[in-house]
Amino acid sequence: MPLKLSTTRRQIQNIPNAKNIEIINEFLEYMRNNESSEYHQNNNRKNI
């Protein structure tokens, strides 16, 4: 069963390294600004 975007977003906050969280969030903001679909954003989050 695929994960929802909100679930994946919450899981990112469980990463122990704050710098990694910051980098991932910057990348996701970039994707949002370039109008990537939520499906594409979520797949990239899961891969990261």
C-alpha cells in the first residue's frame, strides 16, 4: 500500500541528523516550486 504524502513528511522528522532533514526539506521545497506532482514528490521522498 503506498504511503501518503503526509505520512512520508512525518517520517522525515524522525531522521536523527538535523542537517539531513534540512537538506531534504530544501529539495522538496524546490520540487514544490517547480510544480512537481504530489505523487512525484512523495516517490522522491521515499527514495531519499
